[in-house]
Amino acid sequence: MTTALTIAICKERATGEKRVAATPETVKKLIGLGARVVVEKGAGHAASYLDDAYTAAGATLAANAAAAVKGAAVLMCVQRPDNAVLDALAPKTIVLGAVGPYDFTAALPAFKKGKLTALAMELMPRITRAQSMDILSSQANLAGYRAVLDAAHEFGRAFPMMMTAAGTISPARVFVMGAGVAGLQAIATARRLGAIVSATDVRPIAKEQVESLGATFIMVENEETKAAETSGGYAKEMSAAYQKAQAQLIADTIKKQDIVICTALIPGRPAPVLVSEDMVKTMKAGSVIVDLAVTQGGNCPISESGKVVEKHGVRIIGYDNIASRIAVDSSALYARNLYNFMQSIIAKDKPAITLDPQDEIVKAIMLTHDGEAVHSLFGVPAKPATKTTAKPKAVAKSKPAAKKAEPKKPAANKAAAKPKAKPAIKSAAKSATKPVAKKPAVKAAPKTALKSVK
């Protein structure tokens, strides 16, 4: 008799993290796939998902993280678990979530020690079948929305134009830097609130998207912008000459704005500086800057991570986990992203997970396999890998049946068989040494030189 594949959900332990990796909705769906889901008590409380809702969906509650992960084949998480949780995992457990691929080197020893497999959802390739698994886009969308609300909270004026008996109130002017997922949602939200909105991006393709939302598009147009987008759909880092021209245009624009929303990120690299301190000095008193890139150095060098500060009469918002500030919906979308991926790897006919290293998605997001680093981010050369199946920890294995001895082939056939065997071996060797398919584009929320924060 086999037992169900066990999936564990633990309470997030990172400071300020309110999201949860599974909601009652996705728990029910995972159970429908034949899995058993164990949820640590209180895991969803910060996102308003209570324990009773999980039990009603069919989950088993565990008193603590160690009890939740006991016997689990998969641990679904929002951020990379701490070492205490990792140490409690059984060997070959899959850790699935936003595990931080660009600073993962420090975590490699813990994964190696526990022989754990790490799947980084941030690296999801931009292909059609992976769209529903894209955590960066889902979280960036809500971050862009929340950024405008945070700006409105700190702004001392109204957004829309108002005509009253006492006089007319002019509409707020909002400038969005970076027209990726976060930027486009910020544009739409600011427009709904009645602001006059403009936006910039280095990618010419963004112009149509910005204007379709009713905003004005501002950019430096030259030959370089024709190749400003990567094959993965992200903006490239531009030349020094272009950045200088762009800075002048931004400087002329920013002094007229009331609110600036910065969303520019480059995966795995420091955020580009878009709003210098000198530019901040030219802004009107009471203006607001929201820096969604603050955790990677910031698009504004005087923003401070996790804080709202006032400098030169301008309020600068530097919340470092803005998606967590809208935890109910961000958890719901994140959990669906993880469920959609799990659905693609859970076998239909038995309680097991099949990870095919040659699959485009698996190859893109797998950082470690059974504790060994396998991703090119760690300088690991591409090499053939075999398809593996992760079975439930409690599944009993049956003894293989003894093989029958095959009769020896006649000696007369030996000479005839030899020439055919040689080319077959050559073909197999060629296949075995063939490099793995091209490295997928690293994922992060769309950005402009840029890439929208997640």
C-alpha cells in the first residue's frame, strides 16, 4: 500500500514577510492531485488565511515547522527557509519557492549537507506554458498597485482635479520610471485615481503599452534603443552615452512632477541610479518618490531600505517587501503560481514527482539536485542529466523480479553485428556530450534598464 505524496507549508520566518506559499484554495487543488498537505499552525495568519480554512480544505495541521516537514517530499515556501527548517528536511526533499538564486552561494552548504533539491521560481523562463507559473510578474503587478497607494498616503494633496465653490484643485502629476509589469500597473492605478501620468522606458515597444493606458511616453530615441530589449523581454543595460542623455531628459521632466515611481531592476545586479540627489533637490516640496528597487541599491541613491524618509523636502518611500504589504492577494497569486508548477511535475498515475532535467522549465529553475549545484549561475558547465522521480518518503518498495538469462547469440552473427554496433555507439556518445539547450533568460519582474520589481 502506498501513501500520498506529502507537501509541507511552513510559516515564513523572514522579518516582515506576511505571505504564505499555499492558500486553502490551492491546498484543496493539491489534494485533488493525490497529495497530502501538511500546514504549520499559523502559517497563513498574517495573510488572513486561518487554520480552520486549511483544515476545511483537507490539510493536516502541524504544531511546528519540524513536524510539518517530517516525511515531506516537497517544502513550498515564499522565501528561502532558514537553516533550522532546512536541517529538519529529509534527504532529497525539494524546496520550491523564491529561494534567492543570486545570493544562493551562502546557502549551498546547507543544501549540500541535507542533499536537498532547490527550485528557484524567480528563474522561470518567459515561455508560453510557464506564464501561469511566473511569480515575478504576479508579485510585481501587485507591487506596482501598492506603490501608488503608498505614494498617495504620503502625498499631502489629492490626485484628481477637483472643481469646488472654493476653487479648483489641480491634478497630481505622476511619473513612472520603467514600464514593465509593476510600472504598467502603477500607471493604470494612478490614472484611475485621476492623476496626469507620464512614463519612461528604454524599450521602444513600451511606448504603445504606456499610451494605451492613457499616459504620455517619454524616452531618448536613437539607434541604441532599437536593440534595448533582451530575448527574454527585459531591458538591457544601456551605454554610458545613452544613460547621460536619458539623465538629462529625466532631470528636465522630474522637476515638474509630484510623484515619481521607480521600478527599474536588472536581475542579479545593482539597480541603476535613475533619480540622483541633485534631481531630488529640484523637486517641489511635498513631492513623493517610491523606490521599488531599494533592496538592490535603489534607483534613488538616498532612499533607505525599509524606511520612509524626508530629504530636501521630498518624502522617499523605501519599503523592501512591498508585495507583502498586500499579503492576501499576493499570497493568492503566488500560491497559484506554485500550484501550476506542481501540477506539471506530479505524476498522473502514481503519488510521485518527476523532474526531467532536460525540460526547459526544470532546467531553468533547478539550482541544486540532491545537494549538488547544477545551475550555470554557480559556474557549473552544462552536462547531460538523467530524468529522476521523487517518490513519497513512505512508499514501500517491492523487490525486483529476477531477470531471466538471455540465450547467447550464435557466433556466426558476431561479425555481422559488430559493424552496426559501432555507429550506434558513436551516435549515443554524440548525444551524451551534446550541450544542454541555451541558458534561459533570468527572470525578475519586468524592468527598464530596468525591470519591474517584484
